Amino acid sequence: MRKQFRGAMENPNLEYFGNIVIGNNGDITLDELRGLGFDAVLVSAGAQGTKWLGLPGEELEGVYHAKEVVYALQ
């Protein structure tokens, strides 16, 4: 998985901001993040396995396991 992640990070159209807290008391607010002008924003949490967090909306279209995202970016 690390190899696939490193490969995805080589994509010149991708900007990675890791280990940040998004929220009113975080490193950046959601409004500030939206204001950066990205076409898409990926918010992720997890590890190598494919586990759900039990959050509302996990079953919605466009919600994926991190593993699926990393492999799709290659």
C-alpha cells in the first residue's frame, strides 16, 4: 500500500496536505479549504485495511475506502 501511495503522490495534479485538522478550531476551516479553488477535495482517515468508521453518510455515492482511492490514482 505504501508503494501505491507514493506512486499516487507523484501525480503533478495532486496536492497533499496531511495530518491537518479541518474545523473552526483546526488548522483550516472548511470554508477556507473550499476557497482554495480545488476541483475536488479528498478527506480521508484510515489505514491499510478497509474499515468503516460508523459515520453518517458512509454509504453515500462518492464515499470510498482509502485503499480504493489509492489504487484508483495510479
